[in-house]
Amino acid sequence: MGGLRFAVFANGGPLQSAPFLVAYQSKVPRGLDFTASLFPFNCELSTSCSLSIESMRSQMTDQPPSDRFKTEMPQIPGVSGPGPRSAAAPNPAVKLVIGLLAVLLLVFLGARWALRPRHAPTQSVEQQPQIEVPSPAPDPSTLVPHATPADPGIASLEEMAKPWSSKEFYIHNRLSGESVPALLIRLPTGSPSQSSGYWALSQKSPYGDCQLEYVTDLEKLKTDYGFRAAKHPMVGNPCSRTVFDPLKTTNLPGTGAWARGSIVQGSDLRPPLGIEIKVEGKKILAVRTE
């Protein structure tokens, strides 16, 4: 750092008896050496004074070139100068946010690991249990023949060779368009090769929704129907307890027609609806309903 000293001279010599000495320091570039003479000025003693400025050179090897022209704060007596600027203290809020983010990341990774899908060990084909699903029960209606105009066959002569043998079937009703459950009975009278040896009837009651049944158990006729005079199988209506005799015929009122299955007990109005039967070769055919 260079120093500037101001010396006051009076009449060509130094004014040692002068009551003051002025000194001024200012930063000057390193290596600058100059002497300046200022114009004479009037002092308090009204003497001619000359001011000369002498520049003293000093080596500033401890400062980098960038700091040579920086100004310094003036030194005020009794006031300490600013100390070296300390490094900025870290903000605690930043540390708190970073910590919370780290905790949330750990919680997220832990939750994903805990909720990961667990694959059960695959079993070989031999070890896998085989569940046997029972086949559905067959529809009873598919096990019996269906008499249609194109195929009216319902039974063979061999099937109906024994007296009082029976066979269920379905026949297409041309009026209602539905398949009606029906029953074929081999009568003990008549030839098996003739239609008179059979009685075919609709199992649906003529009046009502009850389904007629073929009762071969004479004891059942006594207990369920209260009919004790039975000597052979009968047809009964379980709803009205009416009993129809397959060996007897009756005249239908108002029509003059005869129908098999005369009523021997009960309150039904007429015998079951009959079905016309034909025998062709060894086949028994159901032609049409009453």
C-alpha cells in the first residue's frame, strides 16, 4: 500500500514550529512513485507556504491484482471494523424438507413392497386337485317318445306285450301347439295287434291342472283314494280323488260319443281325454288327441 504524506514548508524550509501536521493516506497503485508540489497557500500565520506531496513507494506483495483498487472503510477511533464475513449458515427448513422427503420415500417403498402380489407356487398338472362336476340330470321329457305328425310312433308291440303294462309319451296338441303328457295302457282284452287292445289318454285333467296317474297298487287305491272295490289297476285324479276304470266305457252327455274310462268314484265331470291309436306292423302310433 502506498502512503501520501503532506508536509508544509515555510519560506523554503520545513515549518517545524507549525502547530499542525497534515497526513493523508490513500491507496495508490503498487509501484507508483511520484512527488507533487501544490501551489502555495496562506497559512494561519499569513506566511507563504508551499505544499509538496511526496509519494512513498511500498511493496504490496500480499494483495492480488484484483484487490489493489478496492477501497477500505475509514478507521474511526473507538469503533471496531467489520470482521471477516462468515459463511452463510444453512437454512434449517431445507434440512427439514429433505428429511421429510426421505421419510416419505422410505414409506412409499415399504408400502409397495408389502402390497406386492404374492404368486402362489404353481402346482404341476399331476398335483392339481381334480374337481368332479356331476353331469346334470337328464330331462325326463327327453327320455320318452314324442309323437308328432311326422313321427307318431310311441311304442313297439314287444314293449306292450304284457297286459296292464304302460308307457308314458308326449303328443303334440294341434289346437294349443304344446306337447301334452300322455299314457298308453295295454288292456287285458283285445289283440295286441289291434288298436282295441290299448287305451291311450291325456294325463292332463280335462277340467283343471291336475295330472292324472296310473295306479297299479290296489292298496294305494284303498288308502289314498278310499276305493276298496278295485280288482285291477285304475286311473285316478289325486286332486279330486276320482277313480276311472280302464275296462269300462261311458256315453258323453250331449255328444252321443263313447269314451273309455268310466267314472267309478269321484266328482269329475267326464273321463280323461282319449287319444286315437293305430297299429302298423310292430309299431304303435298315436295319431291325434280328442
